[in-house]
Amino acid sequence: MRNYKRVLIKLSGEALMGDKTFGIDHQSVEGYATQISELVHEGIQPGIVVGGGNIFRGLEGVGSGYDRVKGDQMGMLATVINSLALQSALERTGVHARVYTAIRMEPFAEYYVKEQAVESLQQGYVNIVAAGTGNPYFTTDSAAALRALEMNAEVLLKGTRVDGVYSEDPEKNPDAVKYDTITYNEAIEKRLNVMDMTAFALCRDNNLPIVVFNINTPGQMKKAMREDHVGTLVQ
């Protein structure tokens, strides 16, 4: 039985898009906020890192002729928009949330400082950390692994559209095999693209477990923290 107290939850920007082709689906954001608030009411201390792919993805910008650094910076700004939307939704559930950014962006959000972020968790706030690592060439998966380690999280919860890690993309191959558990090295060697290789390596080198689960199934976030059979455990 899993029993985590402090967690870092990674949400993709696409998750906030719902059934739309672009932007933010407010019903989806409200649903994720409700799941996160359930954790808070049970005494769990969640940090959140949100991607920006529903608004702008740096690598896609490169394909359209943007400079890679500028493209990644635009992607960082997209994560701030998503983080503010999630903060607003969380506060509507009665949960206090703070948005931190890896680059200075007052008064929209507070500049991320590890000690302040840890104190904020201890005070009962949900920490939403935006703008990735603040550097180009690093994904929000890598940012999630980094912030999880800095905030002393016990696990990194990676929310996806499927219920774990598979040998292949199950949305493309219905015969793909699901792993209940897998090692970091296996995930890296098999190039399982549920997270980028830098994030896997950072978690491996610091012994931070990852639980991959279906974020779109109501209640799965809490179950992924408590029930061994939910999702895939990478350790």
C-alpha cells in the first residue's frame, strides 16, 4: 500500500485542453482542481508543475521557424497562463494555492525560492511552479523532477491520458503491454516516451519514484497515491 505525504504532480498542458484543439477547457481544469483539493483535505502536501502544450510548444515553434531559445521562452509563458488558471480553480474549491515562477514575474506570481516553497507546503498551500526550469532546452518533465527533489517530495505523479506505462503507445497499438512496475533504466533503455529521458535520469539518480496514471479518470489521482495496482510505478 502506497502512503505518500508530499507529492509533485505533473500535468500536461494538453490535459487542460480537454476536448478542445487549443487553449483551456475550464471544465477540465475544474475537474483537476477538485481532485487536487481532495488530496489537500486528506493532509497531503501537493506541488504542481503544468506544461504549456495547449497554448505553445517550443519545439513546434522551431519547426515553424522560431529560434529555439525564443520558442522555449514562449512555452514558459504558456505554462504561467495555465498555472494561473489552475490556481483560480483551486481557490474556488476553497484551497489556497500559490503560483511560483522560475523567472521573475511579479505581480503575476512569486519568484521560486526552494525554502519559501517548502514553507508554503507546510502552511497548507498548493504550490504551482511555472516557467519550467527557467532555461531553454529543458522540458516541463525535467522541471517537475527538479522541483520534486527540491521540495522533498516522496513521489512524482505523472498524469497522462492512459493508465500507466506501456511497451508502445496503447492509443496506436491495442496490443501494447502495460507494466505494473518498471525500473528507471528499463524505461530509459526502452525509450518509453511517457517522460523525457532527462527527467527519468534525474529521478533515477536521486531515487525518486514515479507513478504514471490516467489523470482523466475521476478519483485516480488519490488512488495512485494509495493503491499499488493503480498506474505504473517506476523505481
